[in-house]
Amino acid sequence: MSRPDQKRAFGVAAGLPEEVCAPLAAACEEAGYSSIWANDHPAAKGLDTLAEFAKGSDGLELGVAVIALDRQRPAEIAADIERLKLDPSRLWIGVGAGFNKKPLTFMSEKIEELREKLPGVRLVMAAMGPKMCALAGAAYDGAFFNWMTPSFAADARTRVETGAAEAGRDTPPVFGYVRTAVGPDAEARLAKEESFYRDLHDGYRHHFARLGEPEGTVGVAAADSAEAQEKLAAYDALDVVVVRGLASARVEPMVELAKAAAPG
């Protein structure tokens, strides 16, 4: 059963074709999503995709998760926000350590610079391991999970709560990508996406080893909307379930998936 105040968001890979972004954002707003997200990768900046989403919706909050700070410095992120004329108060900026060899120290040291360069922006930290979860709870405006089962997310949330409590603050919102595919090819889509991440780098290799789940099972693969809704509801540890849509990068399939996974 979902948290009573749980929100649902929709997420895509950065670089989604421009002609898809505005109609998708409009459909998500109409379907009741609270925000729309893009990831960020070397081939496409998530903030550019958010600017295209903003053309289709005035009401949705806009999030990017996550920007690797070993690739993009806070000043560069600030310059992109200004270049794209994005409203800082509407943004959730997710950040992570990327390939840094000392991620905990790195993210602890970066928060001050992020606050200075990105005033008025809510900062969410990518967190998987226990210490990173605690840091997100202690110092950031939110924690962002990725590739977790419902039970693993519940355990990770307790680490965020502990970090917040030890810092003398309320627990910030906990977000999480839940890869979601709906339809006859759902299992194949989820397995393909997951197989890429499982061997992306040591951080993901260690994370999936901790999960101990068979390949192709971390996320939601559903035959129809009813099954998708049932499986998404299991992620009750998240304050915001970000449905990471696994569908063809065209308007119709993306909108169809967004509607199938929309909040009740």
C-alpha cells in the first residue's frame, strides 16, 4: 500500500526528441503526475530536456537525476539553468559523485558549493549505499534512489531517516526511479535496460550484488495497467515514485505508458 501522501512522477532518458517532450509533459500533467524528470549523460544534458518539457506544462515541477559532479561543476549547472531560462524554484536538481573514488567525502564537500552556485534550487543526492543514504538525509533536500526493490528501498529509507535525525532535521523527501514497462514486450524491455546498468561500473556491480535479484526483475514489467499499478504500489518507502518509462521514444507509446502508470 502506498504512503497516503505519496506522489508519482514520470521520468525519461535525457535527449528525448523535442517533438515528444511537450506533448508528453502535457499528458503527464493531465494524468496527475506531480513532476517530470530526465536523467543526464555525456551525450545529452538533462536540463535541456527539462526546458523542452517546460514548453508543454506550466504546472509540473521539473527534475533532473542525476548530474555527475565529476563531469559538470556547479557553476556549469548554474550557467545551463540561466541559458535555458528555467525557474529555479520549479527545479529539483539531482547530483551524484559519478566515478569519483571517494564519493562520500566528495559529496560532503560539494554541498556548500552547490548551495552557493544554485540558490533557490532544491538539491537531491543520488544514494545507494548506507553511508550515502545517511548523508542525503543529513545535508541535502532529498535522496534519490535507483535500481532498488521495494524491500531494499525500505531499508535504504531508514538510513536517510537516521542521517536526518542525527543532523537534527526532518527527513527530506525520498525519490526513486522505478523502471516501468507495460505490454507484451515489457519483460524484454526491463531486462535490456537492467543488463546495461548491471555492468556499467563497479558502483552498480556492487549494488546489484547486494540486491541479489535475478537479472531483469528490478523494476516493473507488467502486462497491463492494473498489474503495473499493483507493482508500483509496493514501493511504499518512496515519497515520490518516479516512473522511469521504458517505451519507444515517440509520442504515442510514451503517453500510453504514462497513462498506464499514472497516479490513481
